[in-house]
Amino acid sequence: MVLLPITLSTVLGSSLLVAIFFNSVLVSQFMSVEDVDMPIKKIATLTGVMTLLGIIVLITGGAYSALGSLMIFTAIMLWVYRLFLRGWANSFQNKVLPRLESWYETRLRNALSGKTPYVLVTLTFVLLIASFITFGWSLGTQRTKVEFFPDNKPNQIIVYIEYPEGTDIEKTNSITKLIEEKVADVLYGDEYMDGDHNFMVESLVSQVGEGAGNPQTDGGSAAEMPHKGKVTASMREYKYRKGLDSELMRQKVQTALVGIYPGVLISVEKDANGPPVGSPINIEIEGDDYAELIHTAQSCLLYTSPSPRDRG
């Protein structure tokens, strides 16, 4: 680890030394700050040669034809500079810039005289506090929303399937197959097909049991879960999607699965960017009696989902 700070110090120190001493000396010796007149005859000869070479390279250059276009463009810009830009730049430097400098000097002298500096510092501090208060008010009234992680377009559409605990894996497998067919009907619709090629979906994979949990709520557990299943649709790269929105596709899948399988919990989600945040709504129950906790949890589940169809 000691080599890293030594290397950084050496490199940065060398760059500073070169910038302060060597560059300034070279610039003072070879750089001209005077507005040297550009004779028309010299420009005509130079641009004529550049244009001729540029046309030859443009026609015969093959992969390097862009170099010919650059030479022709440079020749044109030399004439533009000689006839227009040079006069405009000199006029700005000799007329407009001195006025701006004089105005800035006057404002600076006024700001640094008398009690004006104290007033400006005080007003700046008050404005800073006011901006904090205004921003806090905007957050409190939800006029301004804070998004720590951007809402990404789905690169995966994931359907999580969950039966009550203790459900046989064969039953979970059968319902997963049915849901996969429903998902495929949406994903392989006519609007996403180019002949026999689906330009949106690259693959569709189903998984039952082990590893079928939701990593955002199950903590990435790979334990055996026979009551859970998962259907994952992987999207193609954005450049192949012909401008279609994968989020709208996810919403169509979600709509197609609403209320058609009573007794099974189905959620349609996308690949999440950022750390696990859990479900949007969490109900936590605490207590010392384990049996009472189970009873209370079941009562809450029945209260929030009064019928099996609502739970689906």
C-alpha cells in the first residue's frame, strides 16, 4: 500500500513542475500573441493544396476518406476565419471586452467598500438557510420527490408465484406451467414478433422450488421452497427492441395474471437496481408467545385479503 501514495505524489509533483516551469518557458519563446496579418495569396495557395489533397484522399482513401473531409473542412474554415471571424474577434477584444472589464471592476469596488461586504455575507448566509427550509418544506409536502436509485427499464420480467407453505411441489409445478403459458401469450404477441423472431424477449425460463424466492424479500435465500415458483423472461439488448418499452410489456403481463388463479399469490416484477428494500408495505408483529404470533399473523392475512381471489 505504501507504493500507491508514493507513485501518486511523484506523478502529480512532476506534472506540477512541468506546468509551472517548462510549459511557461516554451510558450513565452514560441507563442505569438500579436494579430499577424494573413495575406490572401498565402491562404489561397495553402487552401488550394489542402483542398486538392483532401479530394484525392476522399475519393481514394477508403477507410481513411474521413481525413479528406477534414482537410477540405479545414481549408473552408481558414477562409471563414480570414474574412469574418478575425474581424469579429478583434472587435470584441478591443471594444466589448474593455467595457465588460470596466463594469466588473466598478461592481467589485462597490462590493468591497464600506459595510457592503458584511451585508453581502449576511444575505448569502440567510439565503442558504432559506433554501434549506424551502427544500425541507417541498419534501414534507411531497412536492419534491427523492429517488435514491433510478427507475430502470426492465432487462428481466420476473413472475413470482407463491402458494401457502406446505403445498406439494407438484401442485406448484403445475400452476407454474399454466402461468408460463399465460406469460408466453403476452411476450410472444404479434407486436413483439418479426416473423418467427422475437426482438424483445431472448429467453423464458421457469423455476420451481429451490432458488425460486424473491431476493428482495427472502434475502437471496437458496433454500428449498416447494411452495414457490418463478418465471423469468430475459430481454434483448435495448438496441434490438425497435424502440418498444419493456416496462409496458411488464404491465401487460401483470394485467394478464390478475385474478385468474385463486389461492396463489402472484407478483410481476423487474430486475431491481440497488440494495434490497423489501416490499412497499410491511406489517411486523412482535410478541413473546409464538402461538399467539402465528394466530395474529393469520388474522392479519385474512383481514387484508378477505377472500382467496383477492389474495391472487
